[in-house]
Amino acid sequence: MKNITWIMVATLFFGVSIGFSNPKNVTLEGVVEATEIDDDANVQGISLMVYEEKDGETITTEYAVVKNSKSAPLFELTGEIVTVTGSVKEGVDGTPLLSVISFKKVTQESEEPVQDMNTEEIEEEL
């Protein structure tokens, strides 16, 4: 009976610890920022800077991006706004680590172009 009890306790503990260690998937929109650059000016590390408005204040959260085959193209998009889907877990130092599953560059809809007027049209307007 003691062995069965220990097996049940170990199974419960193992199941609970797996549940807490599994990162959850999120979709975030933010700006890709270079965090590490080598001597040849190649980006070696990036973060996704996410800006949120809460109670009239801007809150910034920095997600360190894990370097892998899915995130590699992001290293070419520093300064760009992207939407990233991935899993987030807490790093050793408490920094959120983002493992990229997919991403998309956000394209800003351009404003309607200003209509050019020639000199004659301007004089007519006056």
C-alpha cells in the first residue's frame, strides 16, 4: 500500500510540475530591437519590445527572442513592427523568453497622399 501511495504522489507531483513548466503560446505585436551586435555589425541578439497602454501609462515589456531557425529572419527586421506567435517562458534572470513559432511584418497603411497643386490652381484658390 505504501508503494502505491508513493507512486500516486510522485505521479501527481510530476504532472503538476509539467503543467507549470510548459510555456503557453501567445501572439504579440511589437518592435524588433537589436540587443547584441558583433564586431562586424551583425545582429547576434534581438528582443521584441511590446508597448501597452494601461491606465493612461505606456508599459513596455521586453521579450528576449530565442535564436533558432524560426526566429532567424527576424534578425534582419530590427526597427520594424512585427506580430509574433510563440511560446513564452521565464528566463533564469526573470526576463521573458520568446520562442518564435511564426511571425508577420506589420505594414502601416499609408495615409491618403496629399494632392499636389500647381501654381495656377493655388492662385485660383486665393
